[in-house]
Amino acid sequence: MILVAALLAAAPVFAQEPIGTPGFTEPERTVAVAAAESGILAELLVRPGDRVAAGTPLGRLDAAGLEEAKSIAEARAAATAARDAAVIEREKARRRLAKFEAVGAERLGSRDELETARADAALAEVRVRQTEEDAALAALEVVRIAADLDRRTVRAPFEGTVVEVSKEIGEAVPASDPALLVLARLDTLRAVFHPSASRASRLRKGDAVAVAIPAEVAGEPVRTVRATVDFVSPITDAESGTVRIEALIPNADRRLRAGSRVTLTEGEPPRAVAADDVSRTGDRR
């Protein structure tokens, strides 16, 4: 009897498995970030595990030709010689016409010469406008090339963590395979469950539910967290009689890993925490 008691005392104690619907976690959002154009990868600015803010440059394609084109367009936009010459010719034509009109064509020449002077003044005005339009088009060309250059920079579409890099510096990025890396949002995780149709019928988007995290995930016997229902499938699986449910779990401290096994329990969810820890429910992707 004493030996049995000693063996029981020495036996390891396993955490009791939570009762409910098993499921798993995944990043709230995962995107293969791709280049907008094809080219050679000139810079790779992040590594797996890096956290980046929305808009952060992640990599750049080679853009030497565009840089040269931009310099030429800027020089054209800044050039003033053509307009200066056109203005001088316009003033000369205006003075000649004014002389004809002030004195009279009969005294300075024929009426044909007066008409010629008027035409010359009008053409000189057109040439000035032409140079102004050319300068405006050159400025627009600078803007267009700058936009092309910006498209050669790949930026983070949202705040997240780089989980995979698929291209190396110097590698071609073709239009058929433009992805550079995979970016995931991990500060909120999406838990996926398939409860019975009767259980799912009691849930609506925005409802708070209790999700249990097993010991091997949380480092403690069982941890129950508050999650928010984000999606209830309108379709019941005919074979299993289950419905897909997705719930968002706040994970600002990155304590819970994507891919972890979790359980949707029948218990009451823990009370809501501070506003900055409440998960973003948002629209379903």
C-alpha cells in the first residue's frame, strides 16, 4: 500500500485537456508581398523575423535606367533657354505690330505688311505658349518617372512580421513569380474551429468566446483567453455536420504562436482587457 502511494506521488501530473471544440491558430493575415514590376533585386532590406511597420521598404529592384531618365527629364523641365528666346521674339513682333498700328499701314508700307506683322505677333505668342507647354510636359514626365521609381521599391502593405524570404540580391524577379517574401500579422491570431451546427448556431460575428490554450503552448496548465468571433460560415459541412468558425485572439506580446492547437470551450470568456489589447475584428479577408 505504501509502495503504491509512493508510485502515485512520483508519477508526472498531466494537465487536463480542456473540453470543447479543438482548433488551431494562424496569423490574422498572411500575404506574399510581390514586386509591382519585373527586374533584378538590387536591395533586400529585411530578414525573417523582422517586424516592420506599414509602408516600410522591404526591397528594391534595379532602377539605374530610370534614374538616368529622371535626371534628363528634370534638366528639360528646368531649361529656360527656349522660352527666353520665344519671349524675345514675341516682344519684337509686338513692337513691330504696334508701330504699324500707331502710324498706319499707308505710311509704313502696304496693308499686306500690316497683316503680316499681325500674323507674326500671333505666331510669336503661340511659340511662347508652346515652350510653356513643353516645360509642363517635362515636369509631368519627371513625376511619371518618379512614380515608376517608387514602384521599384517593395513596401510592407501592413504592420507585421517577415516569416519567409524567397528571393536573394541579384536574383531575377519575373512577372510570373514576383513574390519577394511572406509577411504575417501576428499581434492578433485567427483561431479556426469546426463545432457542431447546433453550437455554431448560437454564435454571431462580434460575440466574445472563451478559447483554452493547452499547457505545451502557454507554459502553464491551461490558459483561457477572450476571443472575438470574426466569421461564422453560412454553410454546414454535409459529411461532418460541422460549421467553420473563426475567432480573433489578441496576441500583442506574441506569447501564442501561429499553428498552435487551441480549444473553443463552453465556458464564459474572461472579461475584456485594456482597449489596446482588444483584437481588431475588421472585415473578413
